[in-house]
Amino acid sequence: MASDLVRVATAGSVDDGKSTLIGRLLHDSKSLFTDQLEAVERVSRHRGHDYTDLALLTDGLRAEREQGITIDVAYRFFATPRRKFIIADTPGHVQYTRNMVTGASTADIALVLLDARRGITEQSRRHAFLATLLGVPHIVACVNKMDLVDYAEDVFEAIRDEFGEFATRLRVRDLSFIPVSALHGDNVVTRSRKMPWYDGAPLLGHLERLHVASDRNLVDVRFPVQYVIRPQSYEVLDYRGYAGTVASGILKPGDPVRALPSGLESTIASIDTANGPVDEAFPPMAVAITLVDDIDVSRGDMLCRPHNMPSVVQDLDALVCWMDESASLDKGRRYALKHTTRWARAVVKDVSYRIDVNTLHRDQGAIGLSLNEIGRVQLRVTQPLFVDPYQQNRETGSFILVDEGTNKTVAAGIIAWAPAG
Amino acid sequence: MSARVLSQLAALEAESIYIFREVAAEMQRPCLLFSGGKDSIVMLHIASKAFAPARIPFPVMHVDTGLNFPEVLAYRDRWIARLGLRLVVASVQDAIDRGLVSEEPNGSRNRVQTPVLLEAVERNGFDALFGGGRRDEEKARAKERVFSFRDEFGQWDPKNQRPEIWGLYNTRVFPGEHIRVFPLSNWTELDVWTYIAHEKVEIPALYLAAEREVVEREGMLYATNEFIRLRPGETTQVRKVRYRTIGDANLTAAVESEADTLDKIVAEIAAARITERGATRGDDMVSETSMEDRKREGYF
């Protein structure tokens, strides 16, 4: 039971071998079942393919099979004795940005695929940019199809140098490179004998060993209250537990806390779970906190430390990714906004600029955002939110916008800047 | 828990608890779909942990096909009573008697569950239904959201799903619409069994291997019961079998197994090379897209 849970986001189109790579990881780590494989082999034969098309494993819906495209984010699972992996697999062509942002929002690791023959492409740049923007701590660049360049070290090194330089500009926190051939399995699960010049681990070993625990913010205590547990029974008449998931920081019984927005202070009496009280809570534990004093706290409020507080703001300076195809984000428009466990309404005060995700150029003349566009936006909200900059805290630095006319989720937003708390 | 890292099971449980609480806080009339299968049992177990020491703040619904294993009904009633919950039964037999749906010629009541379910949702005004679906089960499920929006006809549109970013779930619906919520989306079959063994969750004995009288049909073993009648020329034999999934008693096959304890089941599943549906479900073998088609109509 010592294994942990790691989330990986990947993106790419059919021709760069992404599906083959994932299929290979699942197959070679024995996470693929024989009836699944047989179904794929049957369809491959039926279509006259020379080889088993592992992309069929991930393309599940009728429209996808009929049109040979991938519609949406698919989630795949595989486990080794060390780790369980959740892969958010996103297509490379349609709705690229929207799906990539979705997959990367919770990822610990982003897998970027590069074709050894083509080197750095617009798509790989875009992928690295979005992963960095969404705060994915580790980027693993797989230089694939090494078999088609005779497993040449200089090809790999040229790509590594060029991509490394680009990543430096993005301020990628941790970047590694692996030369692979997904088709032949070189450096995917086992080390390739065809590339003796590469002395690193194969992809799976690398994914197993990447240290992700230290990526979490264990310093700033943020506990968004999700639900108040008040049993209507005589056995536990006076129980009042503030249930929620720890966003960041470490909470312990006896710690002083301040509740926002009231500003009232108290002390943690106990941290409860259904298995009994615990000595401490850290992310992403789901617990119920009881306080020594009877202060008024409800859903949407936040517990933090008296001397380490988030910014309490009604003006948001944010980067927003627009995800709706039927309407655009425009100055003056109003939306419902969800941040941690709190809903508010927001109005767009200004659009500062739009970012070209391919060139990173900032278009200062932009007045709105349409589907898959990202821009810097100023929002005014109806009630105070308790925020931190996204790069410091993914939980308290993120929000979504919902169109109240359609109830659709239309945007993902990250707090770009906030005044010190 | 060294170095403040949650094990994968603890992390999965925490995610599921978060989902239960989010629905309870934001939806008006949630309800938990309970089939008696291992996934809904785990779901009920985690729901009880999410609100402890209070009771689960929503009712449980069973879509009763009338083809249940008796052990499953007994289990259901025992746990509903123990947790102090309200049970809503949507009866397929009753719907057949009323003429809402008609019996399919192959004897499967799988597909006719859908109108019965949707009618009960409408009658009770439920706006959120917890289901035990997992993304590792099937290709269509792998692309479904944790919060899966359904229109006023209960339909799922895979091309028009709400983006799900971070843990910021959009729970908003208009009257008549509802959301299916899958707290076990990221669990695999092995996770479910490892969790049951770890938490010592009570399960129906059908899941444990025992000597049972079975009949072989199309390569699958069906334990004889009131719903499995011997066809001409068929003979029964006694084998040590268990159920890897539990669905309708007339369609769920057993598998040969020596796993008569939870730990042995975990070991068996860890070594399994065939998916649970491939191994045991006559109803899922119809076509490559049968699950997608059923989901579009409003199935679980």
C-alpha cells in the first residue's frame, strides 16, 4: 500500500505516436487486458492495417471511430508496484487548448511528444506553454521515432538544446528528455540497447521516480469550508464539523486559525475523519475540523492562519482561457464565477491583452476572447474572494466562469497577480 | 503516510469524499443509485464516511429489475436500515405491468431499466444521481465527466460535455435536467477490491468463491437459480466459482475461482488478464458501441 497517485497530462496528434506510446505503456506494464487487446486487433485486421493500431484503445466513441478523430479528454489508468498513474489523454487537433488546459489543470507531469524527424513544432511549443501556464511542475519531453533517424545521438541533442532554450524562456521548473521509439518499445518500459549513448532511465522508470510530493504547498494554510456537518441526532447533539479538503498547508489540533471573511479567530479542537481523529491534515486530505469557539463559519468561508492569509479581493487580475464556441468573452459581460467552494458573480472590466499560444506574442489591441483564446482580463466580483497567485497555489489561484444563460462552463481562469494578503 | 504522501487508495477516497460533499452542498435533491454491486457498495461506504458522524443526507434508489439475486436484496435492506436511510425502489416489473415498457425478447431487462430510472428521477425531482461507474470499465466511460450533465430527456451528449477543470465542478442545472455524478471515476477494479479488503467492507457472499451448481452456456458459467432454467440437453455440474460482477441473476456469469477470502480476490484481480465485463456480462457483448448507445439514452 506504499504506492502513491500521480496525474499525467499528455497531448498530441495521431501522427506523432502519442497513442502508440500510451498503448505501449499500458501494454508493457501489463495494464491492458487480453479481451481489450483482442478487440483492437480484430478491428485493425478488419480495416486492413498491417499492425495493431493501439490508437483504437483510446478512441472510444462512435463518432471518433467513424471519423478517425479523437473528440475529447480520455482518462487511462495504469499502475506499477510504486505508483498508480492517471493519464489525461487529449487530442492534438480540435479544441486543443480547451482540452489541454483541462488535462493539465490537475497534472503533476506533462508528457510532451516530439517527432525526431521534425524537431520542435508549433504544437510542442504550445503544449509546453500551456503546461507551464497551468503550473504543471514537471515536463517530460519524449523525442519519439528515434528508429527513423537511426537512433542518432546528435539528432536527439539538437532537439534537446532547442527545446531546452524555449523552456528556459517559459521558466519550466523541471524538464527532462528521453529518446524513445514507441513503435518498437525503445526506452519506454525497458532500456534501449540501440541507444547506448543515453544513460538516463526509460520513460516508465522516470515517471515512477519523479519526486512530486514536494510540489505541494505545505506552507500556506488554506482550508475552504465545503460543507458543515451538523448531525440531527441525540448521540452527537453538539457536533459541528467544518468539512473540506485541505487546499494547502498543514493543520494540527491546537493551531490558531482565522476564518474569512469574518476575521474571527479560534483554535482547532480536532481534525476528524470517519476512521477517527488525526494528528494533522495536509493536501489533499478530506477531513472535518472542529473549533474550540462557537464562531459562525459556513460553506464558502476559508480557514487560514492569523499571520498567513490569502488576499481578500473583489478585483481579479487573471489569465483566462475561453472555452465556449457559441459566445465570446467581451468587456461588460457578466458571468457566474466559482472559486474554491464559493460562487459569486463577475463582470469583465477590461481585456488587457490576448496571448498567441504559438508565438507567445501579446496582442494589446484585443477587445475580447473567442474559443481557445487566452488573455489577461480584469474582473470585478460581487463579493470578496480569498485568493493567492496561481503560481503559488493552484487551489486558491483558480476559478471557472459559467454562463448563466446556458449554464455552460465557458472559461478557466488563473489569478495572475494579487496584492499581498 | 510518511513524508505526508497519501497512498493511492487514500487519495482516491479523499477525491470521492470531496465529490459527495460538493453535491450535497450544491444540489437540491441528490440521490445515490444502488445496485448491490461492489461499486455501489463502495460508493455507499464512502458516502457514509463523507458525512460522519451525521447520516448520509440523501436517499438511495434501487432500480429493481425483478431479477435480483436474493442475497443482494437482503444486503440492500440490511445496509439501508443500518445507515438509517430512505430507500426509493423503481420497479421494472411494475413498469412492465403498467405498460410503460415491454419485456425484451432475449429476457434482458438491461435496456428497459432506462425509462424506469428516468421516470423515477422525474417523479422524485432528483437533480443529481450518484452512479458507481468507473472510467476503466469501458471506452465510452473513459471519456465521461465526473459530473455528467443530462438534458431534460436524460440523454448524454458526448460531444457536448462541460469542461472539467481543477476540482471546480459546475453543478448548475435548469429545472427538469439533472447531473449524473461518478465519485469512483478514477478507480479501477483492482482499486475497488483493494479498498474493500483494506476497509473490511462487508460484501454479499456471492463475490466469494464457493462450490456452486452451474450450467455452461456459450463458454460462460451460470449458477443455477430461479432465473436460470435449464434448457433441453443442458446439464449442471458443481464447480468452485464466484461472481466478479453482480448484475441481473439471469445474465451474470460466474467465474471459476479459488478466491474465498478478500485477500485472495485482490490477488486474483491483480493477475487477471480479462476485463470484468468481458468475463461475466452477456449484456455487454452486443456491439462495440452498446454502452455508448445505452448511455446516450440515459442509462447509468
